[in-house]
Amino acid sequence: MLFETQDESEWRVHLRHLHAGPVRIDWAMTRIDTLCGRLVQPTTYRLSLFVPDPVHGPGREQSDH
């Protein structure tokens, strides 16, 4: 996970900084979740990065196990 908050304004600021900042991330490899809390818990905003499986990564064959 790259970032998580329950503050929507903090979430928006963080995303703006990622888009405008010097460090570039591969947005095709990210996952953005909005976990709706309803009445019991507050809404949570989460930014995650997919990590390739080193055993079945690009260029490797999958076994039948």
C-alpha cells in the first residue's frame, strides 16, 4: 500500500502531489479503493501498487501445480 487516509481533502492533495511531483509512478500498476464506511466506520481512501509475482512474472511460464 502506498497511501491510506480517511480524510478526503488529504486524499485529493496526495494524488495531486503524485501527479505533479518529480517521482513518476506507473498508474497502470496502481489500484485506488474507496472503502465506504457507512454508519459504523468512516470512509477510507487507499492507493496500492500491484507487485508482480516473481514466480509467474513476465517472461516466465506458469506450471500446472
